[in-house]
Amino acid sequence: MKYALLLLLLLSGPLQAKVLDVKDPWVRLVPPGGNSAGYMELTNKGSQTVVLTGVRSRDVKDISIHKTLAQQGRVSMYHVPSLSLNPGQRLTLAPGGLHLMLMDIVKPLKEGQPLRLELIFADGQTQEIEAWPRYSR
């Protein structure tokens, strides 16, 4: 019996390690056809620096990391190629700052139905999370 359980675990594929602690992941609820943004709090509880290089979803064609910057009365947004979190570091993705841009949403967002996202790290690891669509707070 013990060996059967071990064999089942080995055949079920690799166990996914939790790379980052992810708190309150959510995406802005928008009408069908619109672009959205994703927010969450990331904490590196490990002993090594973690570098987030991308995010993907089967329900969104293009997801990228962006930062909103307000200077001299103008607000602009620019692409951020990666986010690096040192051990113990916390990083907040929030409206008006760092966020995920979700463009070309394939499946309309609905309240109460999570959007599955896969975080992609520089070392090749991935981490799946669920972001809940909602209106801004």
C-alpha cells in the first residue's frame, strides 16, 4: 500500500512548490471586450531572491507587468520586464502603481468566477493562482 501511494504521487507529475506567498489576488471587473488590470500582494518567504518574469492565462492573450507613474500632472504607464523580490520582501501590485495589464481577454470576466493565472519565474518555476474579478474598492 505504501509503495502504491508513492507510485501514484510520482506518476501524477511534479508537485508545484509555492514560490511566493500571494495575498488577495484580484482583477478589475470590466465589460466584455475591455482590457483589465490585476492586483495582489506578493511576499518572498524563501531564502533566495525570486524574479517574476511574466504571467500567463489561457483566458487572456496578453498579460504584462506595468507601472503607473504620475509626473508633473501627467499619468503614464510603462512596461516592467520583471519584478525581483529579495528574501522577506513584500511587493504590492495596486491601482495607481505596479499592476498586471490584461489585454485581449478571451473569456469574459464574471464576478464569482476566478481567473486562473500562472506566475512565471526566471528559474523556470511557475505558480498557479486564482484572481477574483471585482469592481474597484
